[in-house]
Amino acid sequence: MYQKPEQQPEVDGLGRLSDPQAEKDFQRAKLPHTRRRLRFVCAITALAYLGAAYADSLEISGPDLNLLLAARCLTALAGLVPFILTFREKTGSGDMGMAAGVYMAILMATESLELYLKADVFIMGGTPITAFIVLTFYLFQPPQIWQSIISGGLGSVAYLATLALFTDAPPGYVANSFLVFALANGFGLYFCIRFGAAQRREHVALTELKRKAETDALTGLLNRRRVTELCEREFEAAKRYGHPCSLLLMDIDHFKDVNDSSGHAAGDAVLVALSERISRILRVVDIFGRIGGEEFAILMPHATREQALSAAERIRKTVGDLPFEFDGVSLNVTISIGVSSLISEADTMDLLYRQADDALYAAKRCGRNGVHF
């Protein structure tokens, strides 16, 4: 189909692509990496959290220990949810990010509960390990930022409030812990925004590079190489599964006369307008590309010869019945179309192309502005 060149989308203040569709495309492209990253962080944190139960048994006992063990088990189960979601193909990065955010919130709540239950044995000094947990989730979260901001920020506030209100920690230690959490959240947020923006710009650049390698610079249609690749793939699928497939080859009649009489700029304008006009009446599944100067090809999956001939006639009328305008001048343009279809299992893509090419020349010999098979 026709692909109109677009301006590169910008990145907003949170490191996301400002174009919603471009952001969705980025999330989809990064999905395999997101799954692996989230799977790793969920497994590591859940196992480490369960392993910390041994230290709990050395510091507290009785109902407090039972409550904390139950909270650790609940946290590990919460981590199991996003871990499982990473194996479901239908789960998007948004759902995984939400599940990871909930897991992080539960983990931070359990950290605050642990601090409360161990208030009598709490040892001041050093950096709270919880700050590293917050930073870990910023670094390993899926490329979604709000979940980390909400879970990390609120979790840090809950932990610091517990430290200040329910322990005997001196003000200096509370102030130092506040600074550590502020740095963890600040650095994590900065990393998410900057690294996320860099990833997105790289993705956009690579996507644009691929688009340029696969499309015709003038019309935005697929170029000859890409059309050939897609046609081969679709043709083999048609043979394998036994569904029809047809090829249309088109050539603009007397296109040289347009260039000679109105200039190459007019010829270029006709090529662009013709591409857009035809694209509007094609199906999404049709493969449409420019394969030469004024030559075009359309592969129509699941189209019989009769359906392809009907589509070709509709295309011919769409082009020929309405003149093209350039600098106030009306340019009457017609096209000739050759049609071929997959007939037997012995057919090849090369044979299909030769048959369509022969039909195209037959249409030109018959007076042009026609359809032949």
C-alpha cells in the first residue's frame, strides 16, 4: 500500500513519543526485550524476598514473625503475576507495566511493614536497602514511566513515614534516608526519561532507515526489491494453502509525452497523485509498489482472475476518468494493465510475472487504456 513519508515524531518531557501511534509501535517493537527484562527482575526480587525470611527469624518471633512471613509470601505471589504475564503472547507492555507497578507497590508496603515490626531491633547506619529496590524497579521496569513514579514515589513516602513515626531513628538518620530515597527516585526518573528517549529516537531512526530502504522516494510506495520479497512470500503462502492469488502489472500510457510537454515536475506530480488515487481503492492486504519509471505492480492475495480483472478495470477507470491537475493544467492520463493469476501448483512467481507482463504488452498493442489477461 501507499506509504506517505511522515515527519519524525518528537519526544515529550517524559521521554515518550508524542505521536500515540509511534509510541504504540515502539512498545510493540520492544515487547520481546520488555518480557525478558521484567521476567528477570520479578524472579530475582521474589526469590531474594523469600530468602530474607531467614533473617526475619533471627530478629523477631511470634505473631510478628508470622505476619511478616505472610507478607513476604504475598509479595512473592504478587511478583509471580507479572512473571507469568511475560509468557502470554497477548499481554502488551502496558498490562505488564501495570502488573509490575502493583508488585512494586506491594513490595514497598511489605518493606514498610517490616520496618514497623522490627522497630525495636532496627539498626541505624548505612543506606536503606529499600532505596536500591526502588532504583531497581526504575531501571528494569517496562518502558512505562507512570507506574514507577507512582509506586516508587508513594512507596518511598510510606517507608520514610514509618521510619520517622514508628522507630527510634534519630532525625539525622531520617534526613539522610530521605536524601537517599530522593536520589534513588530522582536518578531512576532521570534514567527512565533519558534512556527511554534515547531508545525511542534510535527506534524511530531505524524505522525510518528501513522505510527508506523499502520504499520509493518519490511516491512513498514499496520499491521493486520490497515488492519482490513480499510477492514471493505471499505467492508461496497461496500455493501452500491453496487460496487464489493474482498479479497486476500497470504502465502509464505515453508517459514520455507528459514529461516532454509539461516537464518532469508534472510527470513526478502525476506519479505521486496516481499512486495516492489507486491506493485509496485497494485493500489493506494488497501489495502495491512502483517497480520502474512509470511501471507499477499490485499483488492481490485471495483474488481470483475474475476478481482481479474487475479490480483492474476499476483502477483503469479511476485513473483515466478524472484528469490530473498540475499548475492549473489538466493532464489526461491513462494506464494499461496486464493480469495473471495462480492456476496450478506448478506455477512460479516468475511465471506469474511473465504472464502479467505479456498481458500488459497485449493491452498496449490493443490500443492502450485497457485491461488484458
